[in-house]
Amino acid sequence: MVCGLLSYVAFGDLSFRNLFIDFGVYDPYWVLDIANAAIVINLVELFPKSKFINKDIQVPILGYKPFRHTPFQLVWRTIFMIITTILSILMPFFNDHIIQILVALGFWHPTIYFPVKMYIVQKKIPKWSAKCVCVQILSVACLMFSTTAAAGFIAGIVYDLEVYKPIKNIS
């Protein structure tokens, strides 16, 4: 978010739509995979005793350490790849909008909500104290910002779908 804001301050309306690609890095998919994995790991910690999440399946690879996976990782990655592949086939402007929606929807929960709750518990801030109320107001404001951003990106998709004209086959 800081990079996007600084880009907007520096370039105004001419700022890049996708910082990774517009700066010449054409394969940032591993960065997006790491971000998605961090969000999933954050959410998966809610189920520490589930065998579906914690049972390791090891696949031996000659000359290397065994490749370890859990059933959850296998299912999650398969579903995620199927959905993103279908969306990328259906939408020629997939990279611009879908990633923005995922970021907008995934921003509040791991970035604001959990740290605010941890801060309140660690500092033992009493409920309804001025500090607790202020921090909760910050959390709700960021939730509204994230929701508004997602709604704006969805409106952008709708607009692009209305003006998009597929290329006709010339042959």
C-alpha cells in the first residue's frame, strides 16, 4: 500500500497500475504466491490439531530431500490454480483487476484486525477504555477502506467488461 501511495504522490494519475510489471519485472508470480501463502498460514493457525492441515505427506526425490506437503496444501493450491486459470482465460485484463480485488479483500484481516486484537490482549487494555475504542475505530475505518477499495475494483471490472471488444479472428 505504501508503494502504491508513493507512486500516486510521485506520478499522480499517471502512476503504474501494476508496480511489478510496469517496473520491468515480468514474473512477479512468486511474490504473489508468497503473499497468498502468508495469508493462508495466518488463517490455518486457527486449526492446530487438524490432520488435514498438519499431516505431512513426503514424496522422495532422488538426490534431494523429500518433498513434503499436507493434504490441505495440495487441495488449496489445486483449487486456487483452477480458479485463477479460469478467471485469466475469461478476462483478458485479469492481472489488473483480480489481483487488486484479492489485495483489497485480504488487506484488513491479517494486516489490521489480528494486530489490533493482539495489541489489546498483550497490553491488557480494558474494554471500552479510550485507547481500546480508538484502536477499534482505526480497525473499522481500515475495514471500510478495504471494502470500498474492493467495490471500486469490481466497478472497474464491470466498466472494462462493458467496453471490451474481443479481437476477431483475421484468418
